[in-house]
Amino acid sequence: MTDLDLDQDDEQQLDTAGHADFDAFFAEESATQPRERLTLYGRTYTLPESLPLLFTLQMERVQNSDDPDDVRKMLATLYGADVLDTWAEHGMTDRKLGVVLIYSAANIRRPGSCTMGRAAELYAEQEAGKAAAPNRAARRAKKGKKGRSSGKRS
């Protein structure tokens, strides 16, 4: 690679030994990314420019966890420390939390892409999908009524 192959920004991110400075690159890239803001319970939160890896990993863990500390850690990566307790003190419900998370995740990925109303619709669809699936016993009971025979061959 020659100096002609690098543009001016690339040259600034490489020192004389050809060392790539990702800190500088990501800081510059971050400064140009639009960031969504939201207000909840009188406080304004600025969402990160992309989903933090820790949030993504915690989401997987929290799905099967009953530990409030897991949720607390996950939320802290997006909104700051102690946000779960603050929101709970204001009477936040699981539905409201779900809507805020859907809204936040969509608008972190693509700022301005999801309204609060759309986030509420998506949450309702998600919840309806969970309730619509019959449990194993209900499926068996339905199947058993249709497929029952007297046991005699015709």
C-alpha cells in the first residue's frame, strides 16, 4: 500500500509504524452518527450510536433469568446505573419496559425508524404471539378428538 492509496483520514489513524488506531477511528465515526434521545419520567436519555455488545449478551441471559440484577445490568448499558430502580419507583410495568426496549433497540440501529406507537404495536404483536401458541396438552386434546377411532378396522 502506498501513501497514494490512503486518504487523509486514514493517514491520521496510522502512525509511522503502520499501527492502526481504532480508538481514533471509532471516536471519529461515533461523532458523526446521529443519536436518538428519549424522555421518561422527567429524565432525558441519549441512546448509544449502536447496540453495546454487553447489552446483546445480557439480553440472551435475561430471557431465562428471574434475577433483577441481570435486568439492572442490561438496562445500565443503555440508560445508566440504577435506572431499573428509578423506573420501578415511578410505576413502570413490564409492558412499558417492553415498549421502551423495542423503541430503543430499533432507534439505536436506525435513528428515527420507530415511533413510540409502532413500538407499542410491536410489543402487542410479540405478546399475542406468545399467548397464541397452545400448550402441549391443549394440542394433544384437540388432536385426540379429531383422530379418535373405535379401534375397529373397516
